[in-house]
Amino acid sequence: MVRFKLGELLEKSGKTRYWLSQATGSSYDVLDNIINNTNASIYISTIDKIMEAFELEDIRDFMEYTKTN
């Protein structure tokens, strides 16, 4: 299972959803789905914009994979 860490990134950085929406051009609905891990899919371009906004170099800082049985 893939889990996104966007909520944690926002909290640690002190940034808001509004800031991220402006920085990435993504809607609140898209960001909320990622934050709540309720999205069925996500565009690679969205991941790229989020990574750039937070100046992340390692995708594992944004998402993690856990094997489910």
C-alpha cells in the first residue's frame, strides 16, 4: 500500500494547504485527497510539483510503500 506523507510535510514545514495550492496549481480537493490518502490515482506531474515546492530530493520523503497481505 502506498501512503503519502503530505500532511506530515505541511505540518513540519509550517506551510498551509493554500500555500501548496498556489505553489503547485493543484486544487484543495486534490490536495485533501492526497493528505487523507483517499485518492485512487495521482498524476506524476502533481508529485513532481509537490516535490519541487518542498524542495525534496528523495521520493521517500513524500511517500512510502508497505506490503500488505
